[in-house]
Amino acid sequence: MLPLSRPAVRPTAASRSSRPGRRALRRACAVAAVALIPVLAGCEAGSSAPVLHWHPPTNGASATIKEGGGEIAIRNAFVLGAPVNATLPAGSSAGLFVGLVNTGPRDRLVSISAPSAATSVTLPKGGVALEQDTSALLTGPEPKLILTGLTRSLPGGTYIKVLLTFQKAGTVSLDVPVLSRSDSYATFSPAPTVSPTPSASAQGRRHGKASATPTPSVSGSATATATATATATPTP
């Protein structure tokens, strides 16, 4: 006698119901994996880009925020310092680089602060939007996040505390390393230099002399602008 063929096994309700969950998990993993590859590699464009070189995956700081059944992964956060054997001086600026991957509900990075190192941190206008299952790669080579008005010098190999605040997920604190602008990071762009821009207001009605009061502005070179500050001279 020929052996009887086995009837096909139909998937149970439990196995069918688990498929959407597995698909969602695979999608989230794929989003994170695709996003983290350029983050860990210091992704940027150009024939001499550091992505062509190996980047140690533990260079920067990382953290994860659980939110709404998903999470916001913060990966490879670091401050770009000066070249080897040099130091970013107090009063200058520094670029902050980081990769963000969101597998939770829509959110937004609204502010960043570095209380022990900078007077303020500038973000793109409107903050950084994080749609569900998307990433925001602020990884260079041009800095999108800039620490301005450094309150102390920043040598390479040191750490600063940085606070990232999200609209829904709240605030997370990171100890972020200052990495020298060398080796794989040698082609990264430094933060714009703070240079003085003279400005003054005119007072009085008659004789005067021109004077300028410098105010800081972010630019590559100083633009000289001076207006008169008048002092009254009595007429006999």
C-alpha cells in the first residue's frame, strides 16, 4: 500500500495573530539597523568622507528612552574638539554630533543644554522632528547642533554633561566625550567661529566721534560697521 499523505497543517489563530507583531518587530529592527550603520560610521558624503574608514562603535555616548510602546535610541553622541594636542578655548563654539532613531510615537527634539560647558546650544529651526519608525542623523560632516559660548576650554579626551529634551519623551542626560578632530574625524567641519561685529548707536545732535562696540556673531570673518556716538559741545 502507498503511504497516506499527511494533511496540510492549518495555522492556528494564535500563530496568525502573532504575525503582525513579528512584522512590526522586524520593521523596527530594520529601521534601527539601517540608521545605526551610518551613525556608527560617522556617515557623510564625499570621496574623502570618514565613512570610508572604520569608526570605533563605542566612541560616542548612547542612551535609550522608552516611550509609548517604542523607544527613542540616542547613538554615538560626541562633541568635536580641536586637533590633537590642541584645545577648544573658552568663548569659542563646538559641534555636537548624534544619531536618533525613533520606533515609538511621533516626537521632537526641542532643546539641548550643556550647563557645565556652554551658554547655549543651537538646533535647526523648529527642533528635530522624529516621526515613528524614522531616524534623524545629525552625524556630520557639517554640525547641525552647535554649543556656543563655551564657558571653559575643552581638550580632547574629556567629557561634558549634555541634556537632550524631547517634546513627549522628556529629558535625558548624557556624559558626552570630546573627540579630537583627527584620524576618522579629521574631515569633519568645526563649528562656526564666533567673531566680533562692531555696532553702536548715535546720540546727540552735533559734534561727535565714531566708536564701535563689538557684539558677538557667528561668521567666518568680522564685518566692520561703525556709527557715530556724538557728544555735545557748547557754542559760545
